[in-house]
Amino acid sequence: MTSGATVRQAVILAGGQGSRLKPYTDTVPKVMIEISGRYIIDHQLDWLAEAGVTDVVVSAGHLSEVLLAHLDSRELPVRVRTVVEEQPLGRGGGLKYAGKELPAPDEGWYALNGDIWTRFDLRAMTAYHLERQAVATIALARPRMPWGVVELDELGRVTDFVESPPSPYPINGGVYVFAPRILDLLPDVGDHERTTFPSLAKQRLLAGYPIETYWRAIDTAKDLSEAAKELAALRSRLGD
């Protein structure tokens, strides 16, 4: 990892089929789903640029030609190189495949799942990662539960009903900071959450950074509509 808290390169995993988002993903890849007038990937590229990133490798797959045409059509805030998996490699394999194309192999990098809409201080996450001397740091989200919950007192009497509270358990938020040597530890094919991350956790080389601001994974049509409502409410509150 470079000194200081600035990471200058990143990978975006953009090759998923997005089958649960059909019919939207019949004609565009998942990263080109539009929320509140913006494509997910455009939001992600702008966010990375604001954090000091200058180079991004996009790992494409499903409808890669549509994504390439979009990226070629706009003035991008960072240098973008696109790689296409000839066969599905899994998320860990996809990270390794794209990570090998980063311009500075001896420097750290960010990685983002292509279906994540969030915005928080990536430089602060990098500083957190460096302080813990981690090989990988995961952004941890606490999505809102889809049900209301009941609060009880010590005698088991109901004291309140709470609609859609944040989950008490953090989940992998799909945003990472990696030290350079992560490339040697990622699988050629398969899922890093089942291989690399458990191994790093046993060695105490995996850190978790809590996201305190907005986060949502766009997996279904319901996520799409909910995200649009939430972002409209956020903009209204911020006077944006």
C-alpha cells in the first residue's frame, strides 16, 4: 500500500447477469440500471474520482458491448480500461483477473461490486485499513430489515414497535480496500468470500469498516424503486 491514505486505482465488478432485475437487464448490464436519473456505474466512477482514484479497470460480462459503448460515449472522470471474462470466473476470480490489469501492481486498490449505491469517505476507510495493517478491508453495511420489530422490556412486556430498523448484524457492503499482495491470495476461479476472506480472518489480516451513511445493493426491482424513493428523500432533506 502506498503511504498516506490515497488509493489511486480501482476495480469495478460489472459482469453479473442481473437475472433478478429482468426485464431491465434484458437490454442493459446491471451497472447501467438507472436510479434517480443516473446509471450506477456513472455514480461509482464519480465517487472514486472524488476520492483521488485516477485509474479504473471495469470487469465486464453480460452485455459488455452495451457497457463499452456507454463508457466510450461520455467524458469520464478517470482513466478506464475494460476487460471481458471469456468465461465466468466467479467474484474472486473476476477480481483477480481485473486486478492484474491495474497500472500499479505494487500499490493498493479499491474494489466495488457493480450493483452498490453508496457514498462515504473512501480515504477514511483507507486510513482505517492502513492503521490495522490489513491485507483486505471490507466496508460493512447494516441494511434496513424488511419487517417491523417488537421491543420488549426485561419482563417480556412489549414496549414499542419499530418499522424497518437497521439490521443488528453488519453485512459485506461490496466495497473493499486491498493491499497489493491480495492478488496472490485471490482464487483464479471462485468466490473470495469462501476462500480468501476466511483465510485472512483466521490470520487477523481482514478488517471491517462500518458504513455510517447511505448504502443499498440493487438486486431486485423492489430495491430499484426503494432506492429511488430513499435518494429523493435524502436530496429533499439536504436541499439538493
